[in-house]
Amino acid sequence: MMRIATLLGAPSVTLLALALDLLARHKLFSRSERRALLAFAAAASLVLYSSTLGYLPLDLYRAGFSPWAPVALAIAAIVVAPRSPAIALTALIAMAVYDIPVFRSVNLFDYVVDPILGVVAVGWAVGAGVRRVFR
Amino acid sequence: MSRPRILLIQVLLVGAAAVGALRAHRWAAPASFAVPSVARTNEPPLLASELLPSSGTNFVHAATLAELPNGDLLAAWYGGTDEIDPDVNIFVSRQDRRTGRWSAPRAIENGPRTHVKSVGNPVLVVDRDGVRLFYVGVILGGWSGSTIFVKRSPDGEHWSTPRRIATSPLLNLGMLVRSPAAAYNDGTIGLPIYHELRRKWSALARVDGQGRVVDEVRMADNPFIQPWVVPTSARDAIAFFRWSARAPGFVNSATTADGGVRWSPLASTGLEHRDSAVAAARLDDGSLIAIFNNSPGDRRKLAIVRKGGRWSKPFQIENDPRPAFDGPTRREYSYPFLIATRDGRYHVVYTWQRTKIKHVVFNAPWVRAALP
């Protein structure tokens, strides 16, 4: 059990927000907001973890240490805020937790995505794709 | 949500981004290496060796060494029944500067081990805050399922509980250490790390005094691992890499001219080996020395070479003609860990037949005489 806890580490704010939304019977995010978050998480996870495993000729994780990372996330969140305030609020909480920083990491990616979220999001994306094909 | 609330979120986003960017900016500027001055010695040529006291284990491997502020040497290695066995511990032994005697090895990573399966590859780092021991903890399967931990000690005697350091976003798995850190003038260190989950790569992780990775720069891709960084000036350094493939290959090197922020493409050194660790250091005349297994088939030969213009002929520290595997005996002389001490001497510890740790000490006059 301890080893699993060591392995999994801390969940991202995005995963916690989606879990909270599930517990609140989807009252936090609208359907389209949930889909947007999962689609973002699926795309980010695929690129980030492929890069980490050495399958891409770029080191995306390093960008999470850059001073431009919180700026980029803030700009994206500010742009989506009028249409999806819940997503903007999730991004704000992720940045606040990163600013403190609550986890041992000072890499913004560790606050926005995590492998469990990646598995869930990619699973959702594959399922959505399959449903679309066979609809 | 009402417009004023949305506006408030947007304002807070700007503030949060500013705080985060300012903190990250602190680490974004290139740092300068704290290059240790290499003492000149007037000693006559010196080459001596000894076996360190046994840790009482069947198997030992991957020794590390550091000089403490009072001049004592602190060595650490891992040992147990075999690699990745649950009974493996990390042992430390201290050499008294005045008597030259090594203390009885003591296990320091032997608590109830529920968080990892096994441990290995200790790396000692001495800085102004005391001693840090970075090591690998295997969580799942073999070495590719490992992660990096750190323990602290004010004196090399009393050790804190381990903390995991975050070096990878993917469950922090597949990350290992093996080589000494390069100190930066701002108090951070450049810790060479490498990745073995699926594909191999090497990186330099900049770690602050609290054990947080504040930047991480890729240095080399598959199959180069175990980078060994030798700073040569405040901005310049050269790194040597282990060729980690089944077929024999060459030790490769890369250079940086901006404190490790960017690394040059790899270049072959022409030093042939096969999947074995390399160690290097700088001499007082600016030339480099490297220690590696100069046998493309196995690890029965361990050599030291010197690079002025080009690499010298090797001097064999070990050259065992007997079979590499002979019943339970493994004739392997590997994983050299090399440091220069303030008195102008060089110390190397390495795995001796996987049952002992050997310590060899030499000085620059000996290197110049033996490796002209």
C-alpha cells in the first residue's frame, strides 16, 4: 500500500476538480466544459509522457519549469473564462497551488496533469472516438 | 457566473501568473559552476590501493565518495544478497584523515522498507549545509521502475528519513543517479540523472537546498546514460556518457558553455567500452583524466587515461586475465567514482569482484609520470 502511495504521488488539480465534479453529480462543470478538460488532459498527457519516455525529440517537461509556463496558462484561462468560468477557476487553483508550492515539484505540469488523469482522459477520448465511428 | 466574478478570476489569474513567473525566473538564468580549485602538490608520485572493510554482504556495488569539511573521506555503497533484492542496504564508512583508517561500514537505509522494493546507486554530495545522499529506490520491477530519493545529514553520521525528489512527470519512474553533482555558485547543484524506462536518456537536474528540482536539461538520448560532469570554468563543463547498448561502443562526451543550460551534440572520445560506467576529473594543469573499463567484452580491465591534446595510452588499474565468470566469482572491476581532494590527491573507489569496494589513491605527479 505504501509503495502504491509512493508510486502515485500527488494528484493534479485537474484530476481533483474532475473527481469533485463526479462526487457533486456533475454540478461543477457543464458537459462541454468536462469534455474540454478531458480533451486537453488527453492531448497534454500523450505529448508529455511520450516526450518523457524518449519517443519525441523534445523535452516538454522542461517547459513546465519556465517562467513562461504560468503566463501561458493564465492567458489561456483568461481567454476561456467568459465562456467557461469553472475551467478558469480550476486553472487559478492549479496556479495558486503551484505558487505556494504545495507539492515538492516546482514544475507547473505536475499541478495540471498526472498519469491517472492521463489514463482516464485518453480512455475517454478513445471511447468517444469509437462511439463516433460506430454511431 | 456574473461578469464581476469572471473579472475577479481573470485578475487573480494575472496575479497568480506573476507570482509563479517571478519564482521560476529566479532559476531561469544560467548559473555559474563553483569550480573547485585543483591544488598543486609537491608530493612525489603516489599510487596506493586498499580494500575497504567488508559490509558483511554477499554482494556490493556502486560506491561513492566525498570529502568532508575536516578532510575525512566518506564512502557509501549498496550491498545485500544481489541487485534489487529486498535485503539490500546502503552502507557508509568513514576514513579518518589522520589515521587513514576506515570505520566499520554501517547500514543507513535499513528501516522498515515499505515504500520501496530495493535501493542502489548512492551518490554523496557535500555542501555548505552538510551531506546529502542521493540514491535510487526501486518501486516496481527492476532498475527501470526506480525513482530518486535523498537523505540529509549534518555530519555524515546521523541521517534523515528519505524524501523522493521529483524528476519526471510519469509517476517519477525510471529515474536514476550514479555520478557526482556539480556545485553552482548560487547554492544549487547540477545532479546528473538518467532515465531507463522504455528509452534511455540523460539529463542534468538543478536541485535547490530543499531537494527540489528547479530545472532539468536533457543532455543525451538513447543509448547514453550516467552522465559524468566535469566543470572546467564557471560556464564551461564537459560531460562523459556511458554507452549503454549490447554491442561495444565508445564513451561519448558533450560540452556546455553556459553553465549546463545547453549541451553540444555528442562526440565520440574514441575510448571503447561496452555498457560500463565512466568517471573523470580535471588535473591541476587543465588536462582531464578518465577511468573506464577498456575491454569491449566485459569488465575485467579498468584503466585510467589522460587527455591533453588527445587521450594517452591507458594505465591498467585492473587487468584480470582469468575468466569473468568462475562459479560464484565475478571478475568485474567497475563503477569507478573519482574525486579530487583539497590536498591535491585523487581518490577512486570501485566495485572489486562484486564482493568488495577498492580504494585507489594517486596524485598528479604520478599521473604525469604514468600517463605522459
